[in-house]
Amino acid sequence: MIIQHSDINPEYGDLYFSRENGLEESEYIFIDGNSIKERIKEGGSLHIGETGFGTGLNFLTLIKVLGAGDFSRVRVKYSSIELYPLEPERIRQLLSPFAESLGDILAHYELCWAELFPGLKAGWNESRWNFKGIEVDFRLFYGDAQDWSREEKTEEVDAWFLDGHSPDKNPEIWSASIMKAVYNNTVTGGTLASFTASGTVKRPLREAGFTIKRKKGFGRKRHMIQGLKS
């Protein structure tokens, strides 16, 4: 097995996450951008949808934030789409800079992923994980997002993490058909957040039916977007 010692996805020539601070970036854009802390309640549940699972850093950030909320019981459904799932050793290498910040969460996630990865098949793959009282129904769509978009509406997502690579590197993940499928699989009152404020992203989201607004981006990035299905 060849291990790539780069934090760039060779399929798209783009970074997996910010070199400044990937955890802080993920929390600012996706957790705060979807007001997750305010929306999750003790004993409650939330369905997260994601385009682009990558290393799983957004998922880990979510678990870290919920764990810091001192809930005794929370249930999360996490449905993510990924065309190029990473081997466990590759994920371990990429996430090693966050070992101290994530601690036991990262160690447990690596075990869960190592069990799931060998049996991945095209389409939906499901597993149930538990992170000290945070129960997770984890679902990974292994395949092209266009294939997912052609499925009948099956999801009732509360909040989307739109985290495919940048539109100039991976334009297909931001296409009108996929953004429409995101809209169709979102509950009324559901939200989205993304690191990019490109017009090529805002336009199909608005055409799909979302209300889109800009806010200050993370770090040196000028803007990001938030969306609402009203």
C-alpha cells in the first residue's frame, strides 16, 4: 500500500482542510453556520447531510462539540456522500495533527472506520457508532453524487455540510441537479452552510429554493454562505 504524505486530494488537486486550523474551520463554517449548538437538545436528535466526507473531520468536529455540551444522551443521523473513500491508514496519517485535540474521539473513530471500510459497497452503507452517549446512525453513500441525486427523495436532513472541493476543482458536486436534490432532501426549516461563496454555488442553491446569505469567511477567506429552506 502506498501512503501519500500530502494533505492534498490527488483526485482534485485540492486540500482536504485548512492548513491554518482544520478543526476551527470546520466548527466555524459547519457547526456555527448551521447553529448546531443551539438546535440540539438533551435527548434530542438531528440529521446531518454532507457532500464530501473526505477524512471525516467535519463529523469529528460535530462529535467533539456535542461532547463538550455535556449531554447524557444525543442521537445523530449522519448521511454523507463520498466518491473516493480513504483507506484507514491514509485517514490516520491525515488526521494525526488533531490527535491531541480530539483524543479518544479520534481513536474510536479510527476503529469504527477501519471496521466499515473493507465492506464498503456502491450506494448506501450503514453503521451504528457510539461516542460516550452520542449515538450515531452513520450512513455513507459510496459513489458519484449524481447517482445519489437521481434517487427518489428519501432523506429528511436538518442541516447540510456542503463540503465538496472548491467549485473550480470539482464543479460537478455543485451542479444544479445535485443542489436541487439537496433541497428536495431537506426538511422545511432545514439549513446549509458552505465554505464557498462562489456565484456558481449560490445560483443553483437559490434556483433550487434556498434562501442564501453571506457571512464572514474563516481565516483569510472573505466569505462563506448559509442557507435556509423556508
